Amino acid sequence: NPVGVRRLDGWLRGYRDDISDWSEFYDHGAWKVVPTEPSSFFHWVTETLPANAPVADIGAGTGRDTFGFLDRGDRVIALEARCGAAAVIREEAERRGVADRLEGAGFLRPGEFRTVAAVGARLARQPRHLYVRDLLGCLTPEARLDLWRLGRSALRGRGHRTFVEFPAIADDAPAMPGPGRRDHLDPAVIRAEIEAAGGRIDRDYLGEGEDFFGGVDPAVCRF
């Protein structure tokens, strides 16, 4: 029963078709080839983001941008769908001596209702900007809706913003490197999803960016 499977995914499992790929990526140290300096998207965001800001880095990966925010003096929660990634970030924060500004490195799996609800409740009490880099292409359309609901519940009326970057559909778009599901997306589709959830886009970019390993991606979109 497709309806029943979808309901069980939301409560118990989430989207796990690629979990073994990501687990191997973290468990065997392959994550160490990801650049450690902040991404170009981080610099695009911090052009307008005041220092000492509260930030939730959703899909934080290896933490390259998490540590960029911490080095600025921001207060950060790093959220990942793989427990191994959160452990990497916590250990690196201790090593760098910035653990006092890391307000948490925890678990969020879009598409799994119980984790989305728990994070949404926390962000409603402790509102902050949402930072989402290179995650949307890893999600199903249903799981993406969880992110927009999260933003709607956590940010409404509080003066915080959501920043997203994703690989865009383009004629010369290369295959996406890295483990697991990684799709190019149509910016018009993502814009429509955001607006349908009550969001308003007030800044955008479509052009050259970086892929998962720091190589050139000729077409990324930022909202």
C-alpha cells in the first residue's frame, strides 16, 4: 500500500535508499577530501548576515561552513541526517576550541516526521536563520516540503531568513560527484514550492558555484 509506506516513512524511517553510501563515506574517512575552507555560498550569505547571528546549518555535511560561522562568532546548530557526520563536527569543534559556540550537532532527516517536528519545536523556542547548502538535490519532493514547513513554523514574524543553494538544471551541467542521490533541480520548481509554503524570495543568484568536492559547478541557484 503506497499510502501506508509513505506514512511509515514519515514516522519511522525517512528517505534511506542511499544511507549505506553516506555511512561508508563517513565511516571510512572519505569525507576528509572535502575542502575545509568555507564555500562560496557561505560568503554570499555572510554579505548580508550580521555577525553573532544564530544559525541552523541544515545538512551540514563535514562542517566546512559550520566552522566558518563559528569563526565569525555566530551561534550554530549543525544538523545532519547521518549520525557519523554530527560526530565529525562535534569532534572538530573540540579540536578547534570553538565547542562553546556550537549549540548542538544533531539529527534531522527531512521526510521523517518525528525528527522534523522535534527540530521545528526547538527552533520555534530558539529561532535562528536556516542555512541549507547542497541538500535539496538529495531529497524527494515530499522531503523538501518538510524544509519549507520547518522554515514557516520557525521563522515567521521573527526577522530570520532561510538561505538555500542547490545545483540547477543546465545544458552543460556535469554529473554530480559524491555519494548518494544528488539531482539537479529546476529553480522555477523550487521557487514555486517556497512561495506555496508562504515564503518570499528577496535575493537570488544563478551562475557558477562549487560542487560537493570544491570543483566548479557551472550552474548553481541560490535563494
